[in-house]
Amino acid sequence: MSANTKQLSLKDILSISQSGVFEKRPMTIVDVRSPDEFSAGHVKNAHNVPVQELQGALELSPKEFEKKYGFKLPANNDKTGVAVYCMSGKRAGMATNYLADAKYLDNLYAYLPGWSEFSREATAADKATN
């Protein structure tokens, strides 16, 4: 995991999911699991960019990224934070490295242990499927 990544707790990710804000900073949640895993269940208001596609996705123009993934990824070091998670932490760790390489330094967060904890601890109202 990138050294400049700030770690989030279950309480933090629940708050971000509900309000879209963490420590007065707007936040975007990115689930880096596979599309099938994402469809089976994910943090409410999260977006899916599989970790296998992330490096290439970060090379897309903002317009191309939004067209492909259906949301606007905040710019690196933007005022909006980017919070990534996966099932247990391995893919999220890889994702933070890719994002740090793309100069996401001051706005990078990770929720660990990810969906494995969230799926057990969060209520049904905090989860989404599609």
C-alpha cells in the first residue's frame, strides 16, 4: 500500500457512504473488485473500477473515464478524496500504489479490511447490489 494512503475504519466508510464527505472533504468511493463481485454487493454509493483496469483507466481523459466507468474520478490532489476498497486489502493496496504513481498523494484513502468486514458488520441499508 502506498505510504501516503490514509486508512479508513468501518465507521469512516459508513459515514462517507451516507454523506459523501470525510473530514469536511467530499469523497468518491471506488470498489476495485471484479464487476461480478461488485454486482453481488458493494458499499452504497461506491463505483467500480476493477484493479486490473485501474492503471489503464488512469491514463484515460476525464471524459473517456466518465464514459467508460459512469462517474467522474477526482483529479490527483483534488479537494475531493478517493477511497478505495476490495475484499480484504490486497487489491486495494495495489490500487493505492497505482493511484500514488498517478500523483494521488494528498487525497488518497483505503478502507481495510474492506468488503469482508463491511458485509458482516454493516446493515442492509448500507449495502447495494446491481
